[in-house]
Amino acid sequence: MRVLGVDPGLTRCGVGVVEGVAGRPLTMRAVGVVRSPVDADLGHRLVAIEQGIERWLDEHKPEFVAVERVFSQHNVRTVMGTAQASAVAMLCASRRGIPVALHTPSEVKAAVTGSGRADKAQVGTMVTRLLRLDAPPKPADAADALALAICHIWRAPAQNRLQQAVAAHHATKGRTA
């Protein structure tokens, strides 16, 4: 399974590609950041993010895209920019028919470190260890994108079984009603 993880941000959008399956060693294929000019108007910044995400999709051809689910912060302006960048990533993937999964920051931290309250340094350390890298990816947005991809690879089999069980339950319920 090849997953593009996206840590959305209006100025720096972390991106990372991880390949592998749950229970086996994973491999980092690429990591980086898509940037938009701070002094540009919002529309141009979103276009820059779209173009960057499209390049990553073209080059790495992921089977899934895992995006951090935007959560409420105290700074509404920051949340809006993050949500807009997140929507661009989801749009780019969906336009190509690539399934998109959303994972909360605490889900990602728990999957990668064992604690949903881990800090950025702990996430970076575990990403480095799990992917057998020489050093933590910089900036932290890039490490977070890899963590999202790892989280998705590890959680996808269980999520798929759960979705199949729910669908089967609804199908059975529909026949007996």
C-alpha cells in the first residue's frame, strides 16, 4: 500500500509518501513541504498548494491519501487556513478517484507513539525509528505527514473490516425488515 500523508497548512503543507503493509517494516518513498507565498492573496496561495499536491500525486501515484482532520483551535484564522489547505488536498485526490482518509492528530500520535498526547519531538523520533531514517524529517510538518501515512497503513485493515461489518449488518437488517 502506498499512502501520501498530508499535514495541511496554508504556509507549509507537509507531504510524505510511505509504502508497506501493517505488521511489516515500512519504507519512506519521499518527504517534503508544499509552500505558498505568505504575501500572496488567499486564492493564489490555494492554487500554489493545489499545484504542489498535484505534482506529488503525479510523481508518487499513491493508492490512498491520508489527511489530518482539522480540529478546533483557539486561533480561528489558523483553523480556517488549515481547513482550506485540507480541502485542496482532498479535492486533488478525489478528482483522481484516490480514496481519502481523515485522521485526527491524537489518532496519529497514538498510532505512531502509543500516546495521543505525544509532542512533535516524540512523533519525529518515532517516525525516524519506524522508517529507519538517519534523522527526523524537517520541518515538523514533513514528519507529521509521514506519521499520517504510517497511521493510515496501520489502521486501514481494521477500518476496512469495520466498514464491511457495518455494511453486512445493514444488508441483513434490510432483508428482515
